[in-house]
Amino acid sequence: MRTLKTVIIFAFFGICFMHSTAKAFTDLSACLVAQDIGIFKFDSKTARMGSASGIVGLTGHFQDHADQICTGDYSNIDEVKGLPDEEAYEKIFTVEVQVTQHAGTDSDKWLLHEVEDGYRDGEMESLGRLTDGAILRKIDSNKVFWLGLGGGSFTWLNNNVVVKISYIDLQGMKQEPIEVVQAYLQKYPSTIPSTLILDKAHD
């Protein structure tokens, strides 16, 4: 009986430990799609991995630990090679990706709240007003936060991992880098609840 009780106690703490820690990324290929995606060439020279406060670190809820962050860029550089400088500058299309893995501690229960909060107007936060251009989109059965303002940004959660994909398009002439978004959704399927409605007043 004593042995069974001991086993149960160790099993309980083992389960708690599994839920409170996150398996760390081992290298860039573990956290990024470290290859070309369609017309977008992966820039391996600028890809980085390190520790910092993460995508939602500025909220103040995540100052108690350092998160793992991977960043990488993709561009259509091959399409603009050989073009005159001015034309190449107009047609170059760079997509920035940031993958943040939070620590897997109790603070992660606030993670969805903090990411969602980033799409609300800070001055009108008490009323739950959304930032202009912010919506909740469905891409290949995945829910993602989207903000279209001088380009666009896609953000979603995969448990305790936050993925943000953004690009600049001030003239509104470029197509969305949807193939990059789809590649990352395949690697990190969204775990944003299907019941979440972004246009409701913020709780």
C-alpha cells in the first residue's frame, strides 16, 4: 500500500512537471521552416535563435522567465535579380517570421489573453474596441489573428508557442504570402479555440 501511494505521488508530480515545462527548440530548423517556400527564398544568414521576453513580453505578464525566440526572413529575391534598382526596390517582397516558445509555466494560461489583447486599441481597451483592421480569420480550418495595416500580420498560438508572420505593403499592390502562412500552420497548427469571437467586448 505504501509503495502504491509513493508511485501515485511520483506520477502526480511527473504529470505536473510535464505540463509546466516546454521542450526547448534545439536548433533553427526545429522552430523555423528552414527552406524555401514557393517563390519565397529562406534567408539562412539572417535567421536567429535566442532568449528574450517573447512576442507578448511587453505586457508585463512574462517578465519571470526568458522565452525562446526564432526569427527568419523569406523574400522573392530571385524574382527581382537583374532588374533595375528602382524596379527591384518596388517589387522586392520580404516576409518576416517570429516563433516564440513560452516556458510552459502557469503564466502560459494567460497567453491567449495576451495575444488577443494585442489586437485591441489600447486607448479604448476598457470597451474592448478592436484596432482598425484587426479580425479573426480562418485559414485551412485554423483560426488566426490578422491585422491589415500597411501590409499585414498573422498571429496564432500552438499551445505555448506563438507564431507571427508579417510583411509590409504600403501601396497595397502585393498578394498575401499565404503559402508562407500555410507552411507554418502545417508546422504549428493553431490551437485558438473555435469558440473565440474577436469582435466581442474584451474580458
